[in-house]
Amino acid sequence: MQIVKDQIFISSLQNILENIAEDSISQAIIFDSELEEKIDNLSYMPFKFRQSLFHKNENIRDLIYKGYVIPYLIDREIIVILNIFKNKNY
């Protein structure tokens, strides 16, 4: 499956990485690298994660990574990474 990143996701991730980099550039690089690997693995098992708690569409799933929620849409042969945000419940 092809993975496409929405502009909202790209912008939000950039802000998160800049905040992490203020404390440690190496931690920001590790965060980005590990997250990219998790996103890439979605193409093998796109329904692995739960249905989103924030959307009623069963094709929108929530990948959880280090307290961040990454909702993504499964649309036929495309996975669209919609956003990334911190959720204090995780």
C-alpha cells in the first residue's frame, strides 16, 4: 500500500520535532526515525491498530507512539497519515 502524508501531519510533526530538538537534537532524530518505521509498517497490516476514538469512520485508525496519536485513513490501496497530536491519556 502507498502511504501519503497529509500536510497537517507534516506541519504538526515538524513542530513536535522542533520542540524535542530544543532539549536534544539526537532525541528528535530518534523520534522521527522510529515513527517513520512504524508508519512504513502500516502498509503490511493497515488494520492492526484500533478504530479511531476521534472519528466514527472504521477506516480511520489510531497509531499510538510515545503518547502521540497518529490517526490515519485506509482508502483502498492508499494510507493517508492525517495528523499527529499529544493525548494526555496515553
